[in-house]
Amino acid sequence: MQKIKSLMTRQGLRIPQESVNDLSPIESFRIPTKEEFRELHEEPTDPQAQQEIINSIEEVYFSNDSFDIVKYELERLPPVLSLQELEEYRDKLKQQQAAVSKKVADLILEKQPAYVEELERVTSLQTGLQLAAVICTNGRRHLNIAKEGFTQTSLGLLANQRKRQLLIGLLKSLRTIKTLQRTDVRLSEMLEEEDYPGAIQLCLECQKAASTFKHYSCISELNSKLQDTLEQIEEQLDVALSKICKNFDINHYTKVQQAYRLLGKTQTAMDQLHMHFTQAIHNTVFQVVLGYVELCAGNTDTKFQKLQYKDLCTHITSDSYIPCLADLCKALWEVMLSYYRTMQWHENHDQDEAAVVSSDGNNVMGTEENSFDRNYVKKKLEHGLSRIWQDVQLKVKTYLLGTDLSNFKYDDFIFVLDVISRLMQVGEEFCGSKSEVLQESIRKQSVNYFKTYHRTRLEELRMFLENETWELCPVKSSFNILQLHEFKFMEQSRSPPVSPSKQPASAISATLTLFEQYCNGGNPFEIQADNKDDETEDVLASNGYESDEQEKGAYQEYDSDSDVPEELKRDYVDEQTGDAPIKSVSRETLRSRKRSDYNLNKVNAPILTNTTLNVIRLVGKYMQMMNILKPIAFDVIHFMSQLFDYYLYAVYTFFGRNDTFESTGLGLSSSRLRTTLNRIQESLIDLEVSADPSGTLTAAEERKEKVPSPHLSHLVVLTSGNSLYGLAERVVATESLVFLAEQFEFLQPHLDAVMPAAKKPFLQQFYSQTVSTASELRKPVYWIVAAKAIDYEQMLLLMANVKWDVKEIMSQHNVYVDALLKEFEEFNRRLNEVSKRVRIPLPVSNILWEHCIRLANRTLVEGYANVKKCSNEGRALMQLDFQQFLMKLEKLTDIRPIPDKEFVETYIKAYYLTENDMERWIKEHREYSTKQLTNLVNVCLGSHINKKARQKLLAAIDDIDRPKR
């Protein structure tokens, strides 16, 4: 040790004063002994040899510190010990130890500077630690002084402050508990004030506060009490929700919705609301009908309250039916209006909420939940529309079918239809429904009622026709069926459009829906006072004239040409170009034309009778019913057609049926008219006057749908020549039918619009085969007058006395021509007399003149066919007579060309034909009778036809006549 120290001294190092034992364990190491140092110096210093010795050391010696070397070496000793071996092994170990020690000593010497440096650092650290110990000691002393002088007092103050805060919190809790105990009184007051949102808000806050103070034993009872109060509020809220169904109030409903939203039961509220609406409909209709039933029943002991609604409806009397229906619809309207306003409230509320959400999109979760609730409510309300309307339909249907309406008055039934039509309009605006249930129920009642009503009206029409004297009903020239009360419903649809600025308030309101009109008050089913009695139809003229000036003007002489249009002054106007020939018209021709125009002897007012007016009114009533109830349009139009059919058949039966004249083959009745008359007779006319009791039920039912044929009133005289065989009555009857047909033509677009598509062929057939044939009835009716007005038999007798086989050409016509013209002049005079009673339209006068002239010309041909002998000069005389007749006739009438003029001229000229030409002429002219053709051939015999040719021509005539037999 001393050697190492001396070595360190020689190296110039300072040895620290502290003993080695005070160093840390890291710095402590075993110092070799003197013997070991000596041995170290004695050992070879060859580094390689030392390294080999170190390498020969067993690895176990380099293990951890717990290795016991002694134990290890002792255990390695052999069982038999040899001193020499032991010494050798000891020497080996010593060498190894010496090598290791030398190695260690070398390493120590090598690391000596670092060791010294580190040792200095340790010394410095030790000095710092000693200083720190002094500082800590001083700090502890000062802390003790502070503790004793300051900390204990401050902590006492803090403890007292904390205790004060706790006591303040306790006082606040006690006050809150006291307030909670008194909350039930305030809740009751708020419920009485119907402040449901405030009550629920207060109750929820109380529950929240109670849950906060649930650790107090007095709160548990209060919590259960608040829960009961909340349930009570929900019950009252449900009652408040049910009140919405009959009388919607915005403020009231807003409170209810806010309350349900606070409860988080918006969807539940909507489900409950629909249940309340359904219940409201049932209770409302039951109470309304029950009130009327009990009122009409008087003091009977029947307990109507226990009856089902369906059975209750059967106890409604006819007198109370309409008021009850009106009140029923008014009550149901209130329910539907409340539903409509409920939907309106939700639409406005959703828009407001959407606007708020768009401006503030912070609470995403709450927004999604509200959006879901809004969608649910919207779908529920939209779905509820059809359910509510279906309930309304079923209730009204039950009421409608509970009473037989077939015996109701027309106006009453129309009122029922109008109410139901208004109700269906409400349904269409309410939910877009076509109201099939209501339509079917009212259709059944309407068809049932209409059959009975129509049967009665047909019987009345027959009675009117049989008592009709066919006098002119004086109406104004401006008369239009739209002026009648029965057609007032058509005026609005036909009125011209008016600009919005000029429209009255009522017109503007017509563009609004019923819900928009009556949203703030009123009811579309209020029974309006019937103003029809206060109105007067300004359609009748006084004494047949519209004014004294017109009456004077009707009979004044038209000497001036200034009031006649230029186109009427023309003698002839080309229908294609409208141009007139250069030839001027004489004043006399114009005068004669005016005398023959019977339109000028009275104002051009429509010709119709009281019966015609009644039929038109009846058509208006039918159309009213059809307009209100379109599903029965076909039945109504079918019955309307029967009215026209029966009127047409009556006019024909009274004035146009004459088997004698119909057999002439002149085509007076067209095939279409004959077909129509046969159809009417088969389908509508009951030809059997007395019922056959043995007849089948089917036959009886068929006969029930028919009407007996009408009979002309005995007051109508058709046999007097002075009145032209009832010409005035015939004109009134026929022209009133034509006027009626014109009104049907006027109504055709309206009828076509409401007619079902599948039934439109019926309507088209009715117009094409029936209505259009009305004017064709003129020919057979006026033919009878024309046939009797002129004495054609007398003319034949006069013609028979004429000698036609003269030998020289005559310059003077025969007497029968003057007699015939005199007959025509007398006819013209009597026609003028009749026209003073009844206006004779130009088509009628033309047909009369055409018939008379046609009959006269055919009489001339018949007279010429009776001639036994005739010369060429006689034929020339015939032509002279006919030309004289035509010249004088043209001054009496303005009909051009003269009817059947060629019929006479052709027959006269046929006398001059050769054999071959005559045979061809006979085959081409089949309009002549066999007698007339035969006579023509016989008269020509001897002049330019021989007997052989005569036989040939007679055979040709026989061939023509054979198919007619």
C-alpha cells in the first residue's frame, strides 16, 4: 500500500485526506500486498505471456460476485490428494492471480488521470451537499416560525367560510323545497287558464328540481305527486285537443301543440287528434239527427238515444228531412273546416320552423328530430284527409238512403241535390275525392225519384196537349230560354269573362275555394231565402206586342225602300257569288214580294204555346237535376228526349196524319220522319186503352213506361174553310215544335258535355233522327191545308168541258185558268187574314204556296190526261193556258222556280214525240201515273202513231207498272 502511495506521489498526484474507507463502493478496490507486488515485479512482463495466462483462467471466475471461489476449488480437489500436484496447482493459481493483478494495476495506472478528475468532482459535490444541508436547516426553522405566526389562523378562516357556503346552499335548497311544496296550487291555476305549455314547463322543472333534491326524505312524496299532476295535465290536454275538432282556435291549438312538444309526444298528439275527429263526426251527426227525430216524435216513450244511427235516420219525417240535412252538412262542414285549418296551421308552423333552422344550424340532432316529427305529422294529416271524408260520406249516405224521396216536390228534391252537390264540391276541395259513395247513393235516389217524377210529367204533358187550343203565347221578340228561371243556372257558365279590376267582390270570391271563402266565418250550407218569387220573368209581351210603336209598325204599309237591305232589293242573288244581275227590280215586284212575306205582319217573336213553354221549363228542370248530378245524365237526357218525342208525336197525330194524302206517293213524309214516328209509337205510346188483367207482369211494367196517345181538343176546329182548315192552329203547333227543336239544338253542346262517353251515340242519334226531323213535319201538316184550300175537283170539271180537238190556233185562254187563279187569289186573301192572328214565317208560306202550286199543276196534268181527243192546235191551247196561269201566278207569289212547272210542260210536249222517242220518254219519266201515260198514247193514235206502235207503247207502260203492283 505504501508502495502504491509512494508511486502516486512520484507521479505528482495529490492524495486526498480522507481515508479510502470513506469512498463509495465503486471506488473501493483491493490493494495488492507487498508480497503480491513483489511477485508482480518478479513475473515476466511479456504482455503476450500475461494475456495467455489470463486466457487460461476458467470462465467461472468471471461470473457474478456471489461466486464462492473457495468452495469451487475445494470441490475440485481430487479424492486422493497429492502435495506436489496441489503445490503445482497453487502456483498456477498464483500466476493467474499475479497476471490479473498486474493487469489491474496497469489499467489503474492507465486510468489514473480520469480517476483524479472524478475524485475532485466528488469532493466538490460533497461540499455542495453540505451547503444544501445548511440551507434546508435554515428553511425549516423559518417555516416553523411562519406556521406558528400565520397559517393556523388563515386555515381557520377558510374553514369557517366553507361552512358558511354550505349553510347558504342548504338554505337555498330548503327554500326550493318550500316552493315545490306550493307548486300544485299554481299548476291548478294555470290549467284553469288553459296555459298548458306553462303548466307542463313548470311541472317538468319541478320534477327536475325534485330529482336534484331526491336525497332529502321529504322529496320522494312530492315527486310522486308531481307525476300524478303531469298525468292529470295530459288528460286535460287530450280534452282540450278534442275541442279543436268542432271549433278551431289558433291560439288554443298553438298552446296545445306547444304543450305536447314539451312532453315530447307530438306524434301521439296527432294520433289522438285523428281519433277525436272520427269521434266528432259520429257524435255530431248522431246528435243532429237525434234532435230532429225527438222534435218530430213529440212526447213518445221511444228511447231514440239507444238506436243505431242507421235506424235513427229512418225516423226522419219528410217535413224535417231538408232542414235536418242542411244542419247535418253544416255540422260536418265545421268539422272538416277545423281539419283544414289544422293542416293550414301546421303548414305555416313548418315554414316558420324551417326559416329558423336555416338561420341557425347549430343543434343538428334536435333539427333532425324535429324534421322527423314534422314529416310524420304531415303524412298523418294528408292520410287523414281521405279517412275523414270517407267517414263523412258514409254518414251522409246512411241519411240519404234512410228516406224515400220519390214523393218529394221538385224544388225540395233539387235542394237536396244542390246540398249534396255542394257537399261533393267540398269533398273534392278537401281531399280531391270524386265522392263515389255519395254519387252512388244520390244516383239511386235520383233515378228512383226521376222515374216517378217523369211519369207524372208525361201525364201532365198529355193533359196539356189534350186541352191545348194552340193559341199563340205572346212572348217578346227577344225571348230566350236563358231568361227563364229554370235556366238561370246556365247563365254563369255562359257569361263573358270580365277583367279582375271590373269584377265585383262576389265574382272574385267565386274563384276561391269554399274553404278559402268561409275560413273566417259563414257556412256554405246556410239555407238561402228563395228569391224566385221576388223575381219576374220579363218574357211576355203585352197583348202580343212589345209596344204600341211596334204594333203600328207591324201593320204599316212599307212604301219606302230605305229600310230594305240592298241585297233584298235584288230580283235574284247568286248563292255562290252573292252577285246580282244587271237587270233592275221593279217597284211592283218589290211590293208583291212584301205582300207575300208574312213575317212583316207581326214582330218576329217566337211562335210557341203555353204547352211549349211548359215543356221548355220542364227541360230546364231536368237539366238542373242533370247539372247537379252528372252520373244520371243519361237517364235525364233519355227522359228529355221522351218529352220531345211525345210533343212531336202529338203534333203529327193532331195535324199531320192523313192516310189519304200519305198514299199519294208524293214523299210528303220522309223515310226518316216515318221511322222516327214508328219508333216513338212503339217505345212510348200505349195504344191499349184498357189494361188487360190477364197480361204478364213484364207487359204491365212495359205499359207503365208508356203514355196513351193524346187526343185533339174539341175546341180546335180543323174543318172550316174560312180559317183555312185550322191553319193558325197548325202554324202555332208546327212552328212551336220547330222552336222547341231549335232550343234542343241550342242545348246540345251542354248535353254533350255531361253525357257519358259510352252513351254519346244515343244523343247523336236523337239529334240526327228526331230533333232534325221537326221541320220535316211541315210538309204533311200544310199539305192537308193546301189540298183543301183550293177546289181542284171543280177545276177538273171545267177542264173536261173544254174542246181540245180544235182545228185552228186559239189566242184566248180557257175559263178554267181564270177560275183556278181566282181560287189562288182567294187563298192568298185568306192567308192574309190568318196572318193577322198568327205570324206566318216565310218557310211556312213558301211550303203552303209550293203545295198548292204542286197540286194545281198535278191537277192540270190529270185534266189533260182525261182528254179523249186532242189536235196539235189543242196542245198549243194547253200551252197557252199554262203560260197564262204561270204569268198570273208569279204576281201572287215570289216562289221561284214554280214547283212542278216542268212536270206540266214535259207532259204537254210529249204529244209531239215520235214512236221511238216516246217509248224512251215513257221509260225515263216514271213520275206520271199509268193512266196519264196510257191516255197520252191513246190521244196520239191516229195523228202520228199507228195501232202497232200503240200496242208497243202500252206494253212498255205495262212493264213499268208491273213492279208497282
